[in-house]
Amino acid sequence: MNAAKCRALFETLREVNPTPVTELEYSSPFELLIAVLLSAQATDVGVNKATRKLYPVAHSPEQMLALGEDGLIEYIKTIGLYKTKAKHVIATCRILVEQHGGQVPRDRAALEALPGVGRKTANVVLNTAFGEATIAVDTHIFRVANRTGLAPGKNVQVVEQKLLKTVPPEFMHDAHHWLILHGRYVCKARKPECWHCAIEPLCEYREKTEAPRL
């Protein structure tokens, strides 16, 4: 996709949703970090249901450590892979307390050193909690980037690097949210809903779909 179409695409997404935000519920960088850790192979809706009960009880690394794995599991057992996630969360909280004064570090290397935190999670925290211009490529963004021709690539690393090069600077901070929401609600995996897609005229996907007949 050329630069003019890329700019037009993000201008359109901005018109549709001027202030995009994550659907994960949080009130601090720590709560966001834990929510993103819990969201792997789970829905934001499912994570929010669990954290609405968890965060009033434990909204700091110290409080989470006091719960322990068994205590934490009681709050997150409705989420997939909850036992592994509980281990990661408690181990992460211990590192935050012992090495970072109980604060979430604003540093990629330090974030990626936390148990269960990979590049995608670090990108989400850096972007959403600290306002940095990063793009966390999940399955939705990977699909949209490839389908539209915006930033095609065979793996998430390639797509991320292409997006960082092609997205105009003024759209970089919000690009992550626009693309993930577009993939979640319009450019769906099994059948993209091209008939009500705002960026359809700019999209280079060849197998565009039509509205279902009533």
C-alpha cells in the first residue's frame, strides 16, 4: 500500500473513532500489565469480569503477592491457562517489588524480563500506559495488516517493523487500537464484513464480501 493510501486509511479510522482505547479495564500501569498478562488466549470481556473482582482486593504488586498463587487462582480460574498465568503474575509481582520498587518499569528490556511478558505485552504497556508510539501485533492486527495490504508479512515481527515504517507519525500512538478494534469487529477472521467497512475503498483485499441476504 502506497503512502497516500496508508494516510487515507488512518484518517478514515480516526474519523470513525477519534479516541480509541483498549477494551481492557485498568486504572494504573500495574493493573494494565496484569490484565494484558491474563488476556493471552482469552477475551478482554473474560479478563474484565475477573479483574473487576480481583482489583478491589489486590491492585498493587504487594497486595497480589499477599494473595499468593492459590488466592489469585480463585479470582482468575474462569480464564484459560489460569494456573500458568497465576505463576507468572506472582513471579512478576515479586520482581516488581524486589527490583523496581513496586512500580512497572518504563523500559522494554525490563518489561520483557518479567515472567510471561513478551514483546507484544511490553508494546501494549509502553503504548497504553506510558504513551509511547509502539504497535503490539496480535492476531487481529496481523490479519488486518496482511488483508488490507497495509503491511504484509509472514510473521508478527515483520508486520510490526513494516507498520513502524509505514504508519505516519501522527497516527502512530493510536494505530495499535484502531487496527485491533477493526480486526475484532469488522475485518473478522472467518468472514470480513466488507459491506460496512469504512476503509473498504482503500483495502487491497481481493475476496471482498457482500452483505448477507435477508
